[in-house]
Amino acid sequence: MMEKLWGDNYFDQKAKKWKNHSKPDDTAADDLKRAFVSLIMEPVIRLCRATMNGEMEKVNKMIDPLGIVLKSDEKGLSGKLLMKAVFQKWIPAADALLEMIILKLPSPVKAQAYRAAYLYEGPIDDPTGTAIKKCDKDGPLAIFISKMIPTNDKGRFYAFGRVFSGTVSSG
């Protein structure tokens, strides 16, 4: 099925056949859409629009076959809040993202061994370069701050970053 969803593949609903071109020779059906659009995107868009417009009859018809069960307090939601509740139950992106991180990303110790030259601009054989390469918690502190978020205290920030070596402590 994955091969059929991508590329120039079309599903003719009337003939119940897969085709690999949009205009079949024997019929005048030039309105065939790609399989991904007709089987994936359009149902998602219909569900999204129905939840945003508060069309609960349509929403209930669509979510029952998907196995989505809304709690009583969630049934009273409308608009963006209803859409968020439905889609979080149907497509839990957080779970998928976390699983991908766990399964696909190498550990910092393994990754930094071969990425240290890209992470550190100085000589890779100096103490800081070696500590980054080994991901050494007792080595000199090497940290990349990717975001600074201002706090309510004037002039203070929360720093979001990644520690490559050393140990961060207050002060």
C-alpha cells in the first residue's frame, strides 16, 4: 500500500481500480486525484474542517471508525480545542517523535566521537576537543546555547542548550 500512495498512482473509486495515470483511455474521468490526496489528505482535511466548524454529526461519523473515543468533557469542546483533542488521540505526534528519537538517534557518546570536528572549531587534540570527543563530564565545559528566553527579572534569561563536555552548575 505504501508504494501505491506515493508517485503517479491514482485510485478510481467508480471502477475500483488502481491506475498510474490520471486520464484513463476508456473513460472521460479526468478528475482522478493522486492516491495520497484522495485517501489520506482529503479525509484529514474533512475531519479538521468538521471539528473547526463544530459539525458534531460529521465528526462522530468520522471518528467512530478510527476508534477515537472522546470523553464527555471533550465532546463539549468546539473549534480549535475540539480539533486538538481529536487529532491528539488519532495521531499522537509526541509518541511518534519520542520513539523516533529513541530508535534512530545515536547516543551523545557515540555521536560525538565522530562529530567532534564539526562541533569544535579549535584543534581537536587539545583538552577541550578531546573532552568533546569523549563526552567527558569531568572535562572543560563546552556548551552550545541555542535559545535565550527572557525571564520576568530584568536582564536575566533562561538558556536552552546542549552540553558537549563538562558539567553545568549555577554560578
